Amino acid sequence: MIPNQRSITLHTPNKVYTGLIDVGNVSLRTIDIFNSASMFWADPAEKSFEDALLLYEAKIILSGDTKLGDFPKLQVKLSDIFFFHDALTSAGDDNEKIRAAMLKAKTKEKSSIVKIITHTRGNGFFYIQGVFYGLFKSKSKQRYIPITQANVIAVIRAGEKWLQQKIVIENSFVGVSTEHIESCAFSQ
């Protein structure tokens, strides 16, 4: 892996994409990269979609652990990603962490348990549960919202039955696309 790249996993219904993305600043959190006004590309001349992410060393796995293929480079449209996660256990420099802690104290940001159901696409949808910090109304204006301590279940229709498959999340953090949230519930 090149130092200015980050390993990422992207989920769409019935497909999982893994690979490396270009990172302009390694101290940025992945959610900040996904919510930025424009995605960073090391070579912008390669870009073809307006809302695309370039994956290097990309692998695609279909539901049922069927490998679709490997690609040296692959573009994935952000509008098709339901949620993502990475392998980072921490991000940001010390100054950012201090600033975030001060902002959290100043705004008296509270946490709540959130349960999210995504849109159904094809024969499946995702049920995501976890902890959400802050004001949902404000953060829902962003492209992706952060959920910590996340548990994700893929719900897939198989004939007349609905099957549930737990999705393994490396660090229990996911960024969920606000565009694909069908419903949500909050509790303390």
C-alpha cells in the first residue's frame, strides 16, 4: 500500500468492494474524505464520473462469497454506496482530537442509539444499528453520517423467505449514505 492510500470496504446490495483509495492528507478521517466537496484523486485525469471513487487493487465479492473479480483500478459511483468502513482504529492528529473534544463539550453533543433501514435494492437491504453523536438533522445534510459501535445485517430475499447475514465490520465504525436511508429510529 502506498503511504497516501487507505484500505476501504464499500457495500452495495449484494456486492462488496474492497481496495485502496487515494488520500490527500493521511490524518483525515475517512468520513471527512467521503463528505468532502470533491473526492481526492492522485491523478485527476483518470476521473470520468462526477461522483466517483477510484479504487486500486479492487476486489468484488457477491453475496454468498462469490468472487466476481479483481481489478487494478475500478471506479465506483458514490451514489451507489450504501455504507463503507475502513480498518483505521484512529485518525486525526492530536490537535484535531483536542478540537473535536472541545467542540463536543461546547455543543453538549449527546449520543443516541440509532436503528437504520436502507432502501431495498434488488432483493436486499441493510439493517444498521449503532451509536450516533450529534444532531441528526444537521448531519443528515452531509453525504454520509458516522455510526460507531455499528452492527450491520444484510437482509436478503431468497424465494419466499428473508435471510439475515451479519456483516463483519473491522473497527465497528460505518459511514452510512444519507441518500439510501429509508427509515430510522433513535433511543437513549
